[in-house]
Amino acid sequence: MIDSAVNCDYTKKQAEQVSKGGAKEMLYAKQAEEEAMGGVKEVKERAKREVKAAKERAKREAEEAKERAKREAEEAKERAKREAEEAKKAEEAEKEARKEAEQAAKEKAKREVEEAKERAKREAEEAEERAKREAEEAKEKAKREAEEAKEKAKREVEERAKREAEEAEERAQREAEEKVGAELYEGTVKLTIASPVDYKQIRKLEEYLRQVQNLRLVLVGGSVEEGTKIVVSAEEPIPLLSVLREMPSVEQVFKKDKEIQITLKPNF
């Protein structure tokens, strides 16, 4: 029983303590609620102020945007106006430039036509002068060619006449020499050898003379002034000039008075 009473007292005390604790908690909760209500009120006031500030700011931004849009519209309008004026000026400038270009092209074409006419005139005059010069040159050339042909014909006639005369003279001389060469010699004949000659040339001539049939070598002599003298004797009539001309060492033979002149070939 005592234990039950003790337990009851203990339980009662605990209940009192719990009751006191609950009262404190309620007080704390009330305070917290009041504080929370105050915080909410403050938050509401702050939110109200922020909303108002945001509205004011939005209003100012809207007005600024409106002003800015108005300015930009006016600037765009002014810019469009300037661009339109510049485009108009550019168009007018282009028209003026095209007009000037057309005028310049016309002037250029006109100048080119005039220059072409002047050039054609000059070329015609030059062609005429050139044709005139060429005609004069052709005339002079024809005159020179005629004179040259005349001189050439004259020279040809003179040369032909000279050749014919020389040929006739040579023919006459050959005929005379043949006639003289055909002349027959008999008996003693003196041969004169033209200087200069040497011992070997004379010996060669002597050998050729000894080989001639019916001809005898009689004497060989002479001097520096008179040349070499050879005396031969023909036992029968022979054409002595022709025989001498055919000898390899003899260059020239001709009759002089009663003697026969002989020129020997050099270095034979």
C-alpha cells in the first residue's frame, strides 16, 4: 500500500511537472507564434514594398523603354530619311554620271571618227607620195637598167669583137707559125737560147736534139751577154721549128732572121 501511495505521489509529481512543462512549451509556442506572426507581417510589408518598388521600377523601365523606342524610331526615321536622300542623290549622281558617260562616249566616238578621217587622209597622201616616189624610182631604175643594158650590150659587142679579133689574130699567128713551122731546114742552122739558163737545161736540150733523126749536133757555146749558142746540121730537109716546139723542155720557139730563138721552160 505504501508502495502504491509512493508511486501515486511520484506519478502526481510527474504529472505536475509535465503540466508545468507543457505550460512553458505553450508559452514558448505562443511567443514563437507571435514572433512568426511578426515575421510574416514584416515579410508581407517587405514584399509589399518590393512589389511597389518593382512596379515603380517596371514603370520607369517601361517609360524609359518607351522613350528609347521613341528616340530609336525618330533616329530610324531620320536615318531612313537621310538614306532616302542619299539614295536619291546617288540615283541623280548615277544619272548624271551615265549622262556624262554617254556624252563622253559620243565625244570620244566623234573624235575617233575625226581622227580616223585625218588618219585616212594622211595615209592616202602618204600612199600617193609613196606611189609617186616609187614611180620615179621605177622610172630611174628602168633608165639605169636601160643604160646598163646598153653598156652591157656595148661591152659584150666590144668584148666579142675583141675576142674575135684576138682569136683571128691567134688563128693567123698559129697559121703563120704552122706555116713557119712547116718550113723545112737543111744544112747548118744556129739556135740561140735565151738567158737565163743553167747547165742542166742545156744538157737536156742537147739530149733531145741528138734524138732527132737526120739532125746532127755540131757545136755548143756562147757567153753571158749573148746567151748560149747551139749549131746543128740537118742532113735532109726537116721542119725544125715544129720539131723544137714538141720538145718537153722548150717553152717558146720563133724564127729571127736566119737564126732560131729558143726559150726554155724554167726548172725543167
